[in-house]
Amino acid sequence: MKKTLKYILSATLISFAVVSCNVLDTPSTSSFETSSVFSSYSLAERAIFGISEVFSENNSYYNRFVCYYGFNTDIEWGNSYDANSNKNRIGMYDVLPTNGELNTQSNNVYKNVFSFLYDGIERANLAIEGLTEYGDIDNDFQMRYLYAEALTLRAFIYYELIKTWGDVPARFHSVTPETIYLPKSNRDVIFKQILSDLEVAIPSLPYPAAGTRTDRINKVFAEGLYARIALAASGYALRPGPDGSDPTQYVNTGAEGSVRLSSDPELSKENLYPKALAFLADAINNGGCTLASDLTDYWKRFNLKQNTVFDGETLYIIPFSDTRGRWNYTYAMRSDESSYTNGVGRGGDVGPVPNFWFKFAENDLRRDITCVNWKWDKNDKPVIAGIAKWYFGKYRYDWMNPYYDGGNSDGVKPIVMRYADILLMAAEIENEVGTLDNAKKYLGQVRKRAFAGNESEVETYLNGITSKEAMFDAIVDERAFEFCGETLRKGDLIRWNMLTAKIDETKADLYRLRNLEAPYDYMTGNVYSKIADDGKSLIIYGFKPGETDEMDPFTWTVGKEYVTKTVSSSGQEQGLSDTRIEAFYVNDPDSHMFWPILQGTLDDSQGAIKNDYGY
């Protein structure tokens, strides 16, 4: 353990700037004995920073996981659909264990996001063990906070592993020679352990307050994480073996799977929902959180990297440095060789599906900041992008200052959880085990922010929800409107058992849009665009009911058959062609919702780990 700990602390100190803005004196590694480290707050804190450091490793979380997990869904898709691309195959539910984007090497050794996350697990295990033995956590509240932080980070990393790979090895103790090679475990074992860990951690964590850093763990985030994990553990997912089977008999055997609920009564909704709701109620009533009043300002501050301090809504971010991370590189509005990207084309790899803009109510302020149908050209002018390529307006290079440096990393810090999620999880669980009125109250807070100035529409909308079933449908919709582009939708659809069904609904709706069939039969298919007076956005005419007039071609750029045209004059497919729409998935998402364990990890496991689900 001492040898491993020395390595971890040395690596942590070298990369310390990644996870902290402080400058600390660095003692020699020879002094890093376990007892001295975990009896000293400053050294123990650095061990905690070492857990988060794995997110920033090359081929790890920052340039693999956050770039590739979470699409295609019913509301988000990859804007490129080359089926021969390893990157695109990930979104198209066609990942192989040898996928070149994920099955990566570092210094000729296979090192991928799966193994990096297990580095984080090992560092958390060492910290938990060291603090338990030497940290006097029963009497020292600062050391008890570090212990709670380590438990919460371990729970978060395990949740990320399970939502991506399904069943994975359960490691809750630091590695010994006897435990180097572990097989996968039934994920229910891990779910129960990390939920129990959070119950231990939450009382020792502080509520967020003014000045609280959002790259450190606070009570409200941990309470929300408990609810997020509880919803997943009690929900649907692909599990090895046929319906009704005991998963422990099939995990790590190479078995096919079926989508079903856990059969463990400890993970039932009846058991978990009341606990989760109690944590969420505490977060809402005592956590000091508020929804940001201005959505545009909120996302501008996100792009300015000003979300590192608690703002009322942001609860936890991935602690990338200002030169690490590829969030805008992947998700921002496309910028074609503009000054915003120093002459390099970046952004736009993922965007909203083209029909999603039309799903929003006219007065929903989220619509035009979520779905944008234009990009920046190399002259820093906004130009229309094409009906099949929409972008997330939440993420913009022109809102960054300084502008993007032209490299692959942009320093934007992905949001793991915000207060809106606390409210909507509370609404969902209240609808199941509480009262419809409370569910409406929580959902209404989120929706009223989105309809600022038109709150009466929200009251009318809520009054029309008169049943548990109608409320559930409203929550499914609201989470789409609120979190599009934030990589939450795939997990939501999985636990609701809606993944393939919802994607198929979107595919059918895209055909209706392309063919201008109801509810899109009010459109002509032509659109007109011009630059707004401020020069910072594009006005598009032709998408809304009533926008059917011929516009002045000297003032507007004319796009004839913009919606309906699928073949260019040169014979190339474009727009919403059949090929483009059908490229949502190669394999059934329900049977390919998880990534396979990567080949490098399989090889390194000496046969202990096997792929299930038919991979």
C-alpha cells in the first residue's frame, strides 16, 4: 500500500494544478508514509485531489468519455454519420471492443477510460482506508469531510462505470496480490454499496454557500447523486440472462441479455424512492440553492469558465484546468476557421435532432438557446447550417474569453449536476410515492424559469395534468427540454425502458418533417435567413406557423427546398435523406445500450473479465 500511495501522491502533486487553484509546498515523496499522509489534513487533501486527477488523463474522461457518451438519443445525435468512423460507431450503437477511439494506448500500454476510472477507484479506496485508520474522522470534522468526499467521488465514478458498461468489477478495497484480477460483479452489489456509502457521507458534507467551490463535493450534490443512482438502480437496464433469471448466474459468462428491473428487493422503488425523496427534500428546503434567473447569462458564464464557484444552481463540475477538457471542442456551435477558434474548425460534433426545436412551446426561453440552426463561418459571420445540422446554443466559442486557443483542449468545465435536476428528480419521485401536487410544484419551478414573463402558461399547463400517468409524461418531456445537450437523456431513457422506442419515434417524426406532413404541413419547405442587427446571430424565417411569404432576396438569403431537398445538383445525398435518418443506430439500442469492455482491458485481466450482452 505504501508504494502505491507514494505513486499516487507524486502523480497528484505533479498534476495538482488540474484540480486546484492553490499553490502548495511539496514535501519529498520519501515522507509520504500512509500514517503521516492521512493524519495530516493538507496531505490527505492532496490524496483526494488525486482521485479527480484521473478525469484529466489523456485518453480518459476529458477527451474520450465526455466526448462520446450520451448520444444518439431521441433529442441528440452526432452531426456526422460516417459508419466507417470509429467515433461515429460509438454514437450509432456499434461499438466493438477494439474500437480505436476507446481501446487506446499510453506508452505502448493499453490505457483507456475504463482503466483510468479504476485508477480513480483505487485512489479512493486508499484514501478511505487511510482516513479510516489514521484520520481520526470521529473527532476531526475536516478529516471527516475528506472521508465523505472520497466516498462520494467513489460512488460517482462507479455510477459512471455502470451507466456505461453495465456490470463491472466491484473493488471496495485497495488492490492486493490476491485481488489484482477480479471478474465482473452483479451491478446490484455495487449499487447497494455506493448508496450505503452516500448515506454515511451525506451527514458529514456541508451545504453549498457563497464562495463554495463547485469542483469539491457538497451535501446537495451528494443528495442528488443518491437520487440519481437510486433512479438508475431501481429502473430498467440491460442485464445478462433471460427475463426473470438470477443475474449472478449470467454476469461475466458472455451471456446475451434482456432489459429488465433488478430482482433485488433492496433496490426496488418501494425501498429506494422514500430515501431518495427525503434527501431531495432536504436539498430543496435547506440547501440554499436557487435556479438561475437568466438562462442566457447562466450559459454565458459557463462558457466563460465562471462556474467554479457556487452560483445557486451549479452543484458539481468536472475539475478540468483552463487548458484541459474537450467539451466545447465537441458540443459547441460549429465555428469554421473563424477567429473564435484561431482559424481552426471546431465544435458541432453533436447537436439537437432537427425536429426538437419544433417541440418547444413558442414562449419557452430554452428553445433558441438549446437548438441553433446556424454556425460561424471563417469571417466570423453567422451562416445557416443545413436542416440536418443543428447545434447546441448553450455552448459557444464567441462567448468564451479569451477565445479558444486552437488546440484540442478548451478548459470548459462540464456540469455534472445542477439544481434543476434536483427539482425534476423530486418531481418524478413525488409522482410515484408522494402527491401529484408536490410533483407539480417541483416541475413548475423549472418550467416557470423557462417561461419567464409568461408564467400563466405554466399554470394552465400544470392544471391540465390530472393523473400520475400524465405527470410522468410531462416529466419525460421536461427533462428533454431542460437537459438537451447535457448527456443525461440516454440514462433517463434507459431507466424508463424507452431508449429504442423513443429513438424510433424521433426517426418517424424526422420523416414527417422532411416530407412536410402533419404537424409540419404548415411549412413551405423554403427558409430565408439574414444576420441580426447586432451581427451576433442569424434570423431564420420559415420554421414557424404563418411564415410562408416570399422574402426580399436582396435582404434575405433564400434557401429553396431547404427542408425537403435530399439530393444536391451533383447527386450527393444531403439534408434529411433516408440514409441520414436511418443512421441513428446500426444495432438495436436496447441490446447495445452499454459499451463493451475494451480489448486492452480484457487482455490485461488474464481472462478474469468477459464481455456479456453478445459482444
